[in-house]
Amino acid sequence: MQKPTEANFVGTTTSQTHSSSLSPCLTPGDKHDRRLLANVHPPDWVNPIPDGRYNLVVIGGGSAGLVAAAGAAGLGAKVALVEKHLLGGDCLNVGCVPSKSLIRSARVFGDLALASDLGVMVPDAVTLDFGVVMERVRGLRAEISEHDSAQRFADLGVDIFLGEGRFIGPEQIEVAGQVLDFKKALIATGSRPMRLPIQGLEQVGYLTNESIFELRELPRRLAVIGAGPIGAELAQAFRRFGSELILFDMMPRVLGREDQQAAAIIQQTFRDEGIVMALGSRINQVLLTERGRVIQYAVDGARKEVVVDAILVAAGRTPNVESLNLEAAGVTYHDKGIIVDDGLCSANPNIFAAGDVALKHQFTHMADATARIVLQNALFPGPRKKLSDLVVPWSTYTDPEVAHVGIDPQEAEEAGPAVETFVQAMADVDRGRTDGETGGFVKIHVRRGSDQILGATIVARHAGEMINELTLAMATGTGLKKLAGVIHPYPTQSEAIKKVADQYNRTRLTPRVKSIFRHWLAWRR
Ligand SMILES: Cc1cc2nc3c(=O)[nH]c(=O)nc-3n(C[C@H](O)[C@H](O)[C@H](O)COP(=O)(O)OP(=O)(O)OC[C@H]3O[C@@H](n4cnc5c(N)ncnc54)[C@H](O)[C@@H]3O)c2cc1C
């Protein structure tokens, strides 16, 4: 295995900021990337002439911006969408789509590790063709990009302006030398990988989610900095492909925001799969030597170093606000992004924000959900939709997956007697056993004294699918008691949810109720 090419690294070689250049996330000349580009940033695109005052101008053509633009155009509004880089934003180009495509290949290795337990003897010499894996990633991305293409949105009636947008007043945006007047505007400029103040890191060069999907060769030794969802998912995938992997985080555990029990399962899985974990560590310096990239760090009071071929930085996100000239529009912001109220309106009553640039929960489905709130609040009179009314699920696509909805795991742990928690181990669910996937659980929190579901965490191979039942229950006000009466096909892993509901119902049978029932049955004999 060779080192990835220097061109893939940010740091000295390429700029980390969103620039007008389309590198480093695309490879010039690659047929899939050419197809992608033809869809999401056509080289021959000519911006339209602005057509009077727009009902809505959207800055940023990622998940939030596209949903808002399509929705507004569908309602008959006059809409302009401004995108400086690639339509589809992070999710399509350098986020969900490529990472989940890559993870699918890595999952095969997870199955192979289980194969002999299942009676399937796999020859030792199973090999990886990393080139094929990555070509599949780029191919899928290009295929899916049809959906987000400039032409498709133009056909929907959206005026597409390619170029960097910036405010030049409270009701005007400038892009590529043209001025767009608006009644309402939406800032949906997303986020980018956070830069880390580690000595030597910029000089040595590193990968981020913006460059890793263009790798052509598997790094033999890879360090991942950041054990949150993005770092954890990619660390496991690259380890399964065969990279020697060291995972760094300042926090003492992986997936720091998740339920502790869930994180412990993932941590043990990583350990079993051979990921070296430097948790609770502090990186002091990074050096480029003949041996490779040397990371000097401190953990548990000891000074250590490790030599790797590549470093992936996945340690948080920075909102894209700097280039927008927000002062000219009277929009306020801080280091977490645009400051908005519960209706997603900024300090300027005509300017809203949605997606990563304004949210704590930085997910594609939240970009989508918040864009819909903005559509309602910006374009319609009447009652405003509220961010705080949303029931928010998320899923981390490690193997097993960790999915969560509702009350923050930490909040649930700290709530004490106000919250009652029920847990079902997957080891006692028949389908968990038949699948050989017994390591997870379903945990549901209810308000004490009622069956109102406040939140849940699931660890299971397809936890991201299973969580939807609980999200629906929460969104529709369906209590846990009712879920016991919902027929779940046997055998499915989702039966774990019904078993939790059964547990809940059993706790409602007080000794008095049980005694009355026993007497009644005896009388009927
Ligand atoms: C590796 C990775 C994996 C992920 N996996 C998942 C997942 O599995 N599930 C999930 O729900 N979420 C996932 N996410 C998060 C998800 O990608 C983001 O939450 C989502 O893309 C946010 O959408 P957005 O529209 O807010 O911003 P973005 O998608 O970032 O779009 C913002 C757009 O604005 C443009 N822009 C910025 N400034 C300007 C300007 N001044 N003028 C014009 N255009 C501008 C940018 O070029 C960009 O195209 C992942 C993220 C990463 C990095």
C-alpha cells in the first residue's frame, strides 16, 4: 500500500476554506466526478439576469437550500438560489452519500469476521480492491447528483446563480457581479471541518471529509482525530479495509454525546476490531519525517508518539458565516453560527437561517426539516412553525449503529426520578440471536408516572431504521403502552421495542391489581 497523494491533503498544499476552486473534493479528469460536476456545477453554466424582486433568495445550495428553493418554487414564488461550490452541498458531495457508500463496502468485512461462526468458511486471502470501493463511491455520488442538478432546479422554476453570495444591504445580495433584490432571504451556507490549533498540523497536511473520498490508495497507517459520529464511522470503515488505525479524542470516550452504554458498546467493538484508541488525549505536535507523519501526544500523564501515513481531521464543524458580509444585512452570529429565534428568523426580520449554519443538530434531515419551517414562516402569514416543536432523531452509522431520538442522553441520565427508563437487550430478542447480532439494546425513557415517550437510544445493526417507529410515536403522541399492542412481525429486531412496551405495562400491574385479577380468574374457574 502506498501513501495517498499529497494533492489529497489540506494544509500547505490546498486551502481548507470553501474557495471558488472545486478542489480538493473532486478529481479532475475522473469520469464520475465529471458527471457530478456537469450536474452540480456545470462548467458552462450562465447565470440568468435577475428578474425583479424575488420572494425568496436562498444562499447555499445544500440540503437546506435545495429543499427551500424547490418548495418555494412549487408554491409559485419567485426564487433565486445562490451556490458558490457544488449544488447538493456536503451531504451529496463530501458527507452522507460518499460516507455511507464507503461504509457499505466496509460492512462486508464485518460480515466476513462473523462468517466462520455462521458456518461459512471464508478463505484467508480475502483482499480489498480499494480502487473499486472508491470508484463505486464516486459513481453513486454522480448518479444521485441528478436529483440536485442545476438544470433540474432551473426546470422547477428556480433561478440558479453560481458564485459566492454576500449581502450588500438588508434586502440585497450580490453574486458574480449581479444584485438580487429580495423580500425574504434564507441563509443555508452550511458548515466546514473545524481547523485544529495543533502545532505542525497545517505544515504536515491532513485529510478532511472534503478530501478523503478522493483517495485512490488505502493509507497503511491512518490517524483519525475526533471520535464523534464522522470520525467514528470513518475510523471503523478504514480499519475494516485494513488500515492500522489510531483514533484520537480529547474526551475519555468515543461518541461523547451519546448514551454512555451505547458508546461503551461501540468502544468495545472498536477495540475488538483492532482500532487503537487514544481517548482523553492531547496532541502536542505533528511532524513530517522520513518515517511518515509523527504525532506526539499526551495521554494519562504519559508522553507518546505514533507514526502514520495520513491524518484525518474530523473534530467538529465551523459554520460558514464569514464571507456573507452579515453586518450589512443586520444579521447577528456567533461561533456556533447565525443567531435565530424559535421560528428560525435572524435579527433581520426578513432573513432566516436553516441547516448546519444555525443548528446544534447538524444533520441532513434537520436541514430539510428546518428549511420547511422557514418556507412556512417566511412565505405564509399566520401561526409560525417552531424549531422547538420538532422531534429530532439521529443515527450514527457505525456497526452496530447507534440511533437516538428525543431527550438528550445526558439529560435523561441527569433527570433522575423525573424519568423512568426501560431497557431490552438484543441478546434476548430472537432475531438478534438468529442474526448473531446480540450486542445492542433498545432503551426508552418515559415521563415518570405516564407512558409518554421522552426519548430513546437503540444500538443495533439497523438502529437507524428501527428508531423511526419511536420517532413516529413521539411525533404523534403515541404512548409506550400502546406500542405493546402494535403487532410486530416475528422475528424482527424491532420486536425489542414491543418488549420494552411489555416491560412498561408489567410495571403498571400493582400487587393490588394482580391480586384482584387472580381472584377473578379463580372465581371464573
Ligand atoms: C462525512 C460526513 C458524513 C455525514 N453523514 C451524515 C449522515 O449520515 N446523515 C445526516 O443526516 N447527516 C450527515 N452529515 C451531515 C450533513 O452532511 C449536513 O448536516 C448537511 O449537509 C447540512 O446541510 P446544509 O444545507 O445546512 O449545508 P451544506 O450541505 O453544507 O450546504 C451549504 C452550501 O452552501 C454553500 N455556500 C457556503 N457559503 C456560500 C456563499 N457565501 N455563497 C454561496 N454558497 C455558499 C456551500 O458551498 C454548500 O454547498 C454528514 C456530514 C459529514 C461531513
